[in-house]
Amino acid sequence: MLVALAALCWGLSGGIAGVLIAGGWDPFVVSFCRGAIGFLFVLAWLLLRPRGSGLGSSRLWFWSALAGLGVAGNFAFYFVSIAQGSVAVAATLMYSAPVFVYLVSFACRLERPTPLKLAAIVLAMLGIILLTQVYKTSASGITLTGVAAGLLAGVSYAVFIFGFKYAAPHGSPQAVLSVAFAMVAVLLIWPAGVGWATAVPGPADLQLFVTLGVFGAGLSFALYVIGLHHIAPTVASIVAMVEPVTAALFGVVVLNENLAGAQILGMVLILVTVTALSVRSQFRRS
């Protein structure tokens, strides 16, 4: 339930970011503000409850920093993908990452390809083709940069899942998140540029930025890390499918994004295939 609530917040965050980006804000500025406000949130939590932080553990610092690297990549690539396409497409592409992990495993001979896995990969690739509409000669509003950024957001998502999973046993959730979001702020301040400091958001945009940082970073990741401490990463990745569904609904209902029938079919193929691969992986491990 905690992971599902976190994913719900993330899905809404994609929609809020879409509103800010449509209003002229740079995706990297939105990413940095999300991470920086999230850092202030979890740092306040750490200061209020400092006992058992585990900050003296080098393993906590290593895995938390790795998780922060993944979070920074996920935030930035996801919002770039939204700017270059749509919230629904970006969120779905992000969750297709496990398919490409399988392809890399096959290429590196880390895992043996089977007919079932190959069929799942073919279905997922078909879903990506339908979703992004790369077969159309006319402009579909989705760029190659948007597609690549969406997939890289998925790779980054996988990094932060495992980073948080291995950091959690070495300290408190607030300590893990403080280190991770400090890393996010450091990594994103440069691509965000110095121009953001002179851009003063109006009251409406300021409320969106604060909501994005608190619910899209601080609170949601606190829920996620606490939940991840009790379940396997593969189970978390299945439950987190709430995010692309929520983001897609937000994009269609609030941002008036249009999805063709073929795109909806592609979205369903990707989500079903990734879920099936994750369930099968978890079943074999158990």
C-alpha cells in the first residue's frame, strides 16, 4: 500500500510537471526544484528524528548516493521526455526499461533467452512502436529525443530502486533520503543553469513547485523507501504500475492530451508485458 501511494503521487507529479513545462519552465529547472524541495522535506524529517540514522555507515552513503544518481536521472530524463512528447507516453516508456535490461542480459550472456522471454520482448517492442507512432511519416508530436529520454528515465528508475533497496538496511529512511536528495540537488543544479535563480514564479506556479517537491519527492519517496524495506524490488516495480496509469489519466483529463487507439493498445502491451516479466522473475526467485 505504501509503494502504491508513492506511485500515485509520482503519477500526479508527472502531470504537475507537464503543467509547469507547458507554462514555459525548463524541464531541468523543474527537476532541480523537485529534488531540492524534496531534500528540504527529508532533511527536516532527519533533524526531527536523528536517532538511528546510520550516517556513520559507509555502505549507507554509497548506496544512497547511487540511489540519488538514479533519482536525478529519472527526474531529468522523465521531464525532458514530457517536454518532447506527452505525459502518458513518457510515463509508459519509463516503465518499459525491464525489457531493455533483458536485452542487455542476453547480449552479455548473463541470461539465457527463452521463447517466452523473446515473445514478451517482441510484444513490448511492438507496444513501443504503436505508442510512439514512429511508423508515421507525419509529425506525431513525439520526437526521437523524447523517446530516448523516456527509456533512459526507465533505466534510471531501475538504478534508484536497487540503490534504495540496499541502502535501507543500513540506516533510517530519512537518512537514506537526505543523502540521496542531496546528490540529486548537486547533480541537477548545473543543467538547470543559473537562469532559474532570476526567474521568479508567480503564486500559482510557486504552489505547483511546492506541491511537486513535497508530494513528488519528499513524501512519496519516504513512503516508497519504507515500503521497499519490506518487499522485493520486482514486487515494487509491479505495484508502481499505478504511476503510468495515473500520469496517463492526468494527461488526458487535465492537459487535454490525445491518445489514438493504436497508442492505447501500445500502452497496454507494454504494461502487461513488463508486469508479466516481473511476476515471472519474482515467482522464480521465490
